[in-house]
Amino acid sequence: MNVRPLFALALVLFFASCKTSFEKVQKSKDYAYKLTMADKYYDARQFSKANTLYEELLTVYKGTKSFENIYYRYAHSFYNERNYLAASYHFKNFADLFPKSPKAEECEYLNSLCLYKMSPDYTLDQSNTVKAIGEMQAFVNTHPESKRVKDANKMIDESREKLEEKDLYGAELYFQIREFKAASVAFEQIIRKYPDSQKSDYYHYMVVRSFFRYAQNSIPDKQEQRYNRVVADYRDFVEKFPKSTYRSEIEKINALSLQALKKLSKS
């Protein structure tokens, strides 16, 4: 006897009964029963069903002792379904509504964690990354003794690294499309924004390299001034990063700039 069709039929009947059962719960006017079922769905990790029921129950139980726990689980149901945008909103709102709740700290943290999880690839818009840093930093400042501070600081560092990578991507793009002046300015901005970056010598090197190419492509009347700027930036680089791996490359740029200035002085 082939049991596969029977098994498939059993599954269909099971899911049909579940659907019918949930529809009955939804239609019920017994709100205490509906809340019990919402909690059961939540505990069974059927978050979508729990969310649907909690959403209705929020208006019913608003102002009661049950409201806090319903709203807490409602927010978590979004989070567990990976709807981070809605979860972030409701976690933040929970903390605002119940600032003295023992769950408030967790919800503040989860609000910023949701923003962190929504942060896209560094090549895309980083609005959520900036928001995540702001919210996470606010959490650290407000709860300096929290056990979550270590993770919060780690996410702040990772988010800042992503913003730095985004700025680097833009600066290098300017260089690739031969917009050398814009590239030089972009790398200078990165240096100001991230003064403690591990890539600091690379950024200074790219400022010199970009401005050198800008000088090369300038009209003769502007070249002397711009090559002199390259030489000055080279000296600043050598003073700051005497052991940089870019030392030999920047030495070549300086030598070429001095040669160009010598030719310009004879013309």
C-alpha cells in the first residue's frame, strides 16, 4: 500500500484544520480566550498569527495591567518575523510608554539593533547606519552599566567602519573616473572624519597622488602652484608616516613633481 498519498492528505487536513481553528479564534469575541491563544501561538513560534491577534487586543486591553506584556510580545513578534522596521518603531515606543518597566532597557537596545540589522551594503544609502549609531550611542550613555554595552559598542564600531568604507568607496570612484581634484578633497574629508583610522597613511597618500594627477592635467599657468602643493604634502606625509608601505610610491611622486617644477622654471 502506498502511504505517500495518505500522508499528503493528512498534511492537507492538518493545515486546513489549523487555518479553520485560527479563523475561529480571530472571530471570537471572548478576548480573554483570544489572548490565551495569542500567547500560545507566540510560545509555539507562530509569530504571524500571534501578531494578528495582539494587534486587535492592544485596543481592547489598553490601560489595563495586561497591556504592557501584550505590547512587548507584539513588538517581539515583528522582530522574530524579521520585520525590523516595524519592530524598531514598536520597541522604541514601548520604552517611551513604559520607561520604568524592567523590559524598557531591552527594548531600547533592540530598537537600535533593528536599525543595525537594516543597515545595507556600504555602497548603498547609509541612513539606517547613522540612525543605528545614534540610538546605540544613546543607549550606552543612558545605561553605562548594562550587560549589553559591550555588544552595543561593538556595533557602533562596525557601523562607523561601514560609513568609512562608504566614504572611501566614493573617494576612490572619483579617482577612477579621473576627477582628481574631487578625489583629493574627498580623501581630505575622510582624514578629518576618521583621524584615528588604521588606513590613515593610505588616505594621506591618496591625497598626494590625486593632487599630483590634478597638477599633471592642469593648464601650465596653474601647474607650478599645484606641484608645489604636492611637494608640501609629500613632506607632511613623510613626517607623519616615515615607515608607511606607501613610502616608495610617494617618493616617486615627489621626484616627478620636482622634475616638473624644474622644467617649468626653465620655460
